[in-house]
Amino acid sequence: MFSKKPTPGTDTVSRTAVQSNAMGAPTFSVLGADLAVKGDITASAELHIDGHVEGDITCAGLVQGEASAIHGAIRAQTARLAGTVRGGIEVSQLVVLKSARVHGDVKYDVLTIEQGAHIDGHLSHGLAPVDSDSPLNLAS
């Protein structure tokens, strides 16, 4: 019953993700520290990034690790940034941790900045109302 071993060559992570999608949307997705992605990323749930991304990110919620780097725009309902971001940010609720380095303009509704964080860009309060049916539909 519990002693079944995965078949060699079978991707356990993919199988788990497929099972999660069959039961409903997963609660979060993780891009590990050893991962580098070139291209845009869209996620309907929370996204945790520890690696490097060159491209725009659109997601319901973003959590960025300290060693990660994002080179592209970020659009999300919520974001907690701890690494480096080079690009514009549009987030309803934004937390910038002391280890974060942001290079780009930031649009937000609620903003928290820890002492020691670096932001090089313009801060603009107020986003257009978000469509409650679609967490990814942030108005420009």
C-alpha cells in the first residue's frame, strides 16, 4: 500500500501537480533557487520564487526569496519582496522587506517598507479597482 516506489524516470513533481489540478487549483507554486526562467509567467494562485526570472510575472500572490532576482514587470494582488526586482510593479498589497532591492516604478494600494529596503523608482498610491472575479485582472 505505502511501499510503492516511483517508476524510474517518472517525474513525481509533475504527477503531484496534475493531481492537485484535478482536485482544484493548487494553493501555491514554487520556483526553486536552482531555476532560471526566461519568459513571462502567469499563475492563478500564489507563486514563490527563489530563482531568477527574466520576464513579466502575473499572479494572485507573489513571495520572493532573498537570493532571487526578477527582471521584468510584476502584477499581483499581493507581493512580499525580499530579493532584487528590476521592472515596474503593480500590486494591491505590497510588503518590501529589508533585504529587497527594487529598481522600477511601483503602483500600490497598501505599502509596507521595512527599514533598510532599497527602492529606486517612483511610488504611486492607488490602483484602479480589481475585478473580484479575476485575481489576475489588475487594471493598468
